Amino acid sequence: MANIKSAKKRIKTAKTRTLRNKSTKSRIKTETKKFLAFVEEKDFEKASEQLNKLSSYINKAAGKNVFHKKTAARKVSSLSRVLNTIK
């Protein structure tokens, strides 16, 4: 355990950020699974709505440094390509 006050604060803030990042990543994974289920059913309308919601979550996560901006762009791009396969 750290003795210095600033080190103790770093440990505390790291824990809270880790929890927040885990919940964000978990939410994105869940929404991705829903999106892929709609694609599997070939339901273009629901899949495109889900993609809009999902890309919003991913971009917000990138804004909060949960993902790197280029990683977020890559995720959205690959999901868009999947959507275009059922067009």
C-alpha cells in the first residue's frame, strides 16, 4: 500500500476509472451482439438503427479515452461493412 497521499489518490481514481471503462466496454459488446443478431436475421431496418446507437456509444467511449480514436473508427467501419453485406 502506498504511503504518499497522491499515490493513494491515484490508486483510488484508477479503480473508479477501471470500473467505468469496464462497464462502457461491456455495454458496447452487448450492443454489438444485438447488432450482429439483427444482421443474422437480415433485418436491415433494425440493424441500421442499432448501428447508429452503437456508433454513438463507441464514439463517446473514444471521447472519454476508453478506446483510442482510431480504434473506435476501425470498429465503426467494420460494423458498417457488415451492415452493407445485407443491403
